[in-house]
Amino acid sequence: MWVSAQMLEAAETGNWAGVVALRLEYQDLLRREHPANEATRQALLVLQQQNQDLLELAGHARAGMARELGQHRQTHRALNAYLVSAGTP
């Protein structure tokens, strides 16, 4: 579970490269055999919640990037309009 916690911590600080770097290790750990007992069930519930939190953070980051891209496009269009009106090719 420590890998999942590290991924979540990296996402909370905006370190998406860190999240990606930990993903392979996380997937490897999930594929291993685990005993079918209450401790495993509880661990999976925690992992499920951490994954949901990670997905929410990713969604917020994606929305923020979309807003920034939209602002960049608007600024670019305004700059182009200014250059055209100023007669600059």
C-alpha cells in the first residue's frame, strides 16, 4: 500500500511524472498472489479509495490544463488579431 500512498502524495503535489514512474511497480504488486483473508480485503478497500482519490486529482489537473490551454488559445488569437490590424505579416 505504500506505493499507492506515494502515488497519491505525488498527485497531490502535482508530480504526475512521479505518479507515472510508480505505476509499473504498483501494477506489479497488484498482480502478485495475496491471501484471501480479511487483511487483504481491507487493504484492497484502502487501495480502492486511494485510486478513487487519485482519479479525482487527475480529473482536476486535466480540467486545469484545459482551462490554461483555452486561455493560451484566446491570447494567441488576440495577438494574431493585433498583428493583422497593425499590418504585421
